[in-house]
Amino acid sequence: MLDQKRIEELIEISIEEAEKAIVRGDDPFGGVITDKEGNIIVRNGNRQNTEQNPSAHAEIVCIREACKKLQTNDLSGFISFCNAESCPMCASAMMMAGIRDFYFGTFMEDWYTPHVRMQTVADSMRSGIIVHGGILEEKTREVVDRGRGNL
Ligand SMILES: [Zn+2]
């Protein structure tokens, strides 16, 4: 189990990746995948616009990179971090990859569709992921709001 200090450091890194995504012209989301001790395997951000790929959400970009780097399609026991709650596509992908825990910052926006919450997707799977939300909520919310052009 990671301690709160390390969890917050990793959410801070997801924020840095979200800031880079904003600069690139992508959506304001960043992710990190670590091993079970919290050592970083990959860190990256949303690339939907720059890769012209609607599935290039931060969490999925990180899964692809981690699998490539580790030469496996099984990320059992690994941990995923994002500055915001995942959409159902990313939630499903993380569980299919075997990710054990998911830590995120701010919560899904009310208008977001498909409006299926992370915990709902987790509950629908036999071997559900453990979801930990609301880490550095205020700071992660500001980045998403600014990146969406709402500030
Ligand atoms: Zn997503």
C-alpha cells in the first residue's frame, strides 16, 4: 500500500502531464502507471487531438506504453493514476489490463457522457479495481476547468 505522500506526488505528476497536454492542444488530462511500490513505469497525457485518435485518453496512452515497455499485455498488480476520474472506456481498459488500484484527482464532470461513474464500472467486473478518488481535488479541478476553457 502506498503512503499518502507518495500518492499525492504521483497525482502531482499526472497534473504535470495534463499541463503538457494543454500546451500541445490536447484535453487536460495526464496519467501515470507505477509498479506496486509506486515506481514510475510510464507517464503521459491525453493525445486525442495530436494523434487524431478519440481513444487516446491519458489512461489508455499509458496502458499502451507500459505494455510495450514491459513486453506484456498483463498489468496485474500495477497502479494507475490520473488527475481526473476515468471515463468508462478507460475504466474498462484498466480492468482488462489487470490494473489493481486507480487513484484520481477530481470527479467526473456532470455534463460528461457517457455518464457512467468509475465505481459503477468497477462494480460490474468480477475482479474489480479498487478506486480511490478526490486526491488533491481542488488543484486537479482547477487544471481541468482551465484546460476546458471554463476559467
Ligand atoms: Zn477516458
